[in-house]
Amino acid sequence: QVHLVESGGGLVQAGGSLRLSCAASGSISSFNSMGWYRQPPGKQRELVAAITSGGAYNYADSVKNRFTISRDNAKNTVNLQMNSLKPEDTAVYYCNANPFFSTRTYWGQGTQVTVSS
């Protein structure tokens, strides 16, 4: 069983920065891809950023040039550096992991990010 635990959320003013971290219970090298999703109030969950084991990136257009995803295989973590935050970035942010050779997907419990104007 895989457990993902997010941390680093909080309240920040517009223009500020936050760094989210997702710690996995096992080796993240077993995951084909990992990513961050978010769910704003009253809206559907959406992809924010993802990174594959080969280092390929994918970002939502709304966060390009502001957010950076990275993975640290030695620490079994995936991080999301969020800069120039906007009120519309307010959401619950979820870590996601997809193992190789499996249709399963794993989710963390989520961490709240609130950006005040």
C-alpha cells in the first residue's frame, strides 16, 4: 500500500510563494509519474503539474512560468514550488502517483492553499 502525505500548504498574500512537498511511503522510483492536482471550491479537480520518471514535465497553462515541479528520488519526495501566487490559485492541492505496469493511482489527503488578495 502506498501512502502519500502532503505538507506546506497555508495562507499567503497574492504575489507570495509556497512550497508543497509530497512524501511517499516507498521509493518513488517505482512510479511512472507523479504530480499535483488541485480542486478549487465548487470546481472539479484539475492537473497542476506532473513529472515522469524520465524527467518530462507537464504544466497547466495557468501555472506555467510560476510553478515548478521536482522530484527527489533520494528523499522519496515530489515538490511543487509556487511563486507569484494569485487568489485563483486557492484550492486543496493533492499529490498523485501512478506506478509502472499498473492501472492504479494513488492520492494524498490534500493540503489547503489559500491566497488572499
